[in-house]
Amino acid sequence: MNTVINRLAVILSWWAFVHVVLIIIGIADEMNSALPISTSEVGRFIRDYAALYQHEMIYYGFSPALWVVLYLVTGRLAVLPWRR
């Protein structure tokens, strides 16, 4: 059971890390665009990804909340998933 929890923790920590990277890329793309609607393919992908989360609080709070839950369950801080 412990190995299942560890593997799930690794998968979820990678998901949270990729989520933060996508948020940073989306913010950088919006800052570089003069238009209110993103016109690049990256911007469209990030906008579609953000549309999966119905509320901004869920979108921006997903990774920190997941890191806190993983810390409470596993006892280690998994912000950078490749470090154990």
C-alpha cells in the first residue's frame, strides 16, 4: 500500500508542477500580447487548459493545495517532483 501512495504522490506532484509551468507560460504569453485575446497557439492551448477549471481560485490554487495535501499524506514537500 505504501508503494501505491508513493507512486500516486509522484504522479500528482508532477501534475502540480506542470500546472504551475502552464500558468507561468500563460501569464508570460498574455504579457507579451497587445491583444486581449491570445493569438498564438501556446496562448490558445493555455486558455483551453484554463477553461477546464471553472473558477480562478481553483485554477490558481490547485498546485499549492495539492502540495499541502501531499505533504500531509507523505510527509515530504514535493514541489520539485524529481527530488526525493
